[in-house]
Amino acid sequence: MTRNFLQMFFKGALIISAASMILAGCAKDGNDGIGLVGPAGANGKDAIVTCKLCHNPSVVDSVATQFQLSKHEFGEAADGEAGNTACAPCHEQEGFKYVCNMNIPATFAKVGTDTTYTNLYMTTATTAYGKLGCFTCHSSLHTSYGYADFTPLTTVAPVPMTMWAGAKTINLTQDGGKSNLCVKCHQPRPFTKSNTGQDKNVLNYAQLVSLPNDTFYSPTRSNILNVLKPSYRTHTHYGTVGAIFAGKGGVEFGTQPYPQSIHSTAASCQNCHMAPMTGAAGGHSFKAKGNFNGCNNATCHKVGQSSGLMSASNADFVSDQSGIKALLTAIASKLKINGVEILNRNGDATTNLWYSLTANHYDGYLNIYDPVNNPTGSTYNTTMFKNPSTTGFTAAQITTNNSLPAISLTNAQMGAIINFQLCLREYSLGVHNYKYTNALLTNTLAILP
């Protein structure tokens, strides 16, 4: 114990001695102590304090609060589609940036030794993730840490339509092409020749127009002739607004040119959907419903015009929406086989995003029995059609399915289904492009018997 005490004593003495030498060195300047005070040196270079230009209550903080109201922020698809390389280009931030940066085409091609076609518009497994956020659209953020990082946007390039395998392109040049950023995702998905024995290429939409009375699907003929087997979820997906706004991509029956509303060339998505906030709409909420700030300005709707200021009660606004709603209802009433409706009704206002757009609450899906994906179908539809595929059905469900009438479709009916879905799911009842929507539905109605 004495030995340990002596070791601790000597170590402590050494530490005190060393500290004294250091303090002495700090207290003196050379042999004679502290020197005379000289002139002040040059000012140092200012630190780069640019973060506060954006990260302050009036810029990023305000935008972040608005973004909380956006479906881009609180939507669940980013979680559900993570890892899915086909869905990630729109539902995952890194997937979207990948297809933009790599200029991934919207074409279909036979890859390697494959005998069937593949949709090339997909991301990689390593980029199929990421909830949508600021960097999705503003991919240059935190480059210079200045306000200039908000631009350029991730893309403003023309958008090849995936529905048409790149054969048609949307290019909304107004407002610097900013709308192309939105249309990159808000566009319809392709229908493919997906039946057994088919080449999986995109559907021949032109044939629906040129041969309207030909059979598109019949349960009594071979799969070689039935290029697509209809199901409850045979649909254009949900983001159809880009096609309608641009006035391009519908199954255009008739021979007359399809007119365009001035919105398609004079207004951008941002003009209306990012107008100054009113309630929960505008800004980075991206919502436009009930907010007419983007409509009522010196270059659009103003006092003195025949239509006057725009509002939910404006006569033209009400008339145009009522007319499109009537056309959708008329087409649905013609899409029947022996009295059974082809289009699905869904009376649940929570699950049916388009509940209020038609009196019968159509959702754009097909009225085909599917207890897995549409378990409430029989609640809202008096009779349903037999499902051509019973994969995943129980024995009891197969028995129920076999008791239902079979569905068959002509080319005209298939084209009408597509156009109905396009115009229902663009959600505005024609506001985005009334003239094109009206022409598309009017000509569709005329082609149906």
C-alpha cells in the first residue's frame, strides 16, 4: 500500500510540474514577457451564412407547413410501393429522380432473348425507395446552399406517354415547361396485351377506333384472339389528368379534329394548383379545389369578361361541369350487357375517390366479381360479371363466380371504358380542358349502340 501511495505521489508531482510549465509558457511572450500591442490585423473572411436565406419562416418553414396538406406528403403509396421497380418511378423519390436523370424511355422492347415485350419505364432495385419530399422536384437543393438551388427543377423536358409506349409525347411549354414535371407522373398507364400467349406489348388503341364493331374479348374464343382478359382492375391507373390537360392520349373516335381549351397552352399546373393559399388549398398543398386565386387575375379570368370572375357558382363553371357529368352518366348507361352494367359502382365515399363525380358513384373499375380486391362489390352492384380468372378464390367463391353472367366486349366498348376512366379520374369534370373532354366523351357516346 505504501508503494502504491509513493507511485501516486510522484505521478501527481510530475503532472503539477508539467502544468506549471505550460501555464508559464502561456503567460509569457519570449524571454521578456508580453510584447507591445500592435495594429489590428485584416478582417477575416465572412462565413457562408446562406442557409437562412431559405430556412426561415417565410420560405422553407412556410412551404413545409403547406406540404403537410399534400397527398404527396401523407400518401401511403411510398411505403407500399417501396422496392417495386415498376411503380417506383412515380411513388418513390429516388426512383423518380433516377428515371429523370437517366432519361429512361417509355417504350416497350424485347430484352435479350425474351420473346415477349417489357415496359422499359422502370427504375432499379437500388433506387426504388424514398418518400416524396423537397428533393423529388427540387433535386439541386443543398448544392450551393443558396436560393438558386430551388431551380432548375428535376425535369421540365417533354414527357413520352407510357400509355402509348412513347408513341405520343406531352410537352406543355407554358411557364417554362414546369407542367411537364407534374405530367411526368400524372399520366395514364398502359394497357398491355397481357393474356396467355400474347406478346405483352402495349394495346393497339388505333384498332379500337378503326374496327369499333369487332370483338375485343369473348369468353368463348381462344386466348390468342383475346389479347387482354378483363378484370375488376382493368383500368388506366389514376393519374390521368396530364393526358386530359394536354388534350392528348384518349381513344379518339370520329374523324373531326379534337379542340383544345386555352388552359392547355396558356396555363400551367402551378398557376392553379400552387396559387396563393386559401384555406387548405394552394401553395405546396398542390390542391386547387375551392381556391380560385390562380384563375382570377389580369391574364385569365377578370371583371369585364363575359364569364366574369371565376368561382364555384360561376354560370360557365357550373354548366361545363354539369355537362361533363351528364356525358359520363350517359356513357355508363350504354355500357351494359343484357342490362348488367360494365362499370363498377362504389357507394363508399371514403374508398371511392370519385364518389361525387357521377350520380351512381362509378369509380372507373369494372363490375367484375372479385372478392379479394372488391369485397363490397355486391353491396353496390345488383349483379356482377363472372371473373375470367379465379386465382386466389376459395371453392365457395368459385361457385359464386360460376353462377354469374360472362362478360364480352367490343372494341368500341373497350375504347369507351378507357375514355370514361380518363375523364372521370382527371377529377375536375372538364375544368382542366373542357373542349377536349367534351369532344372525347361526345364522340365516345356516339360510337356506342
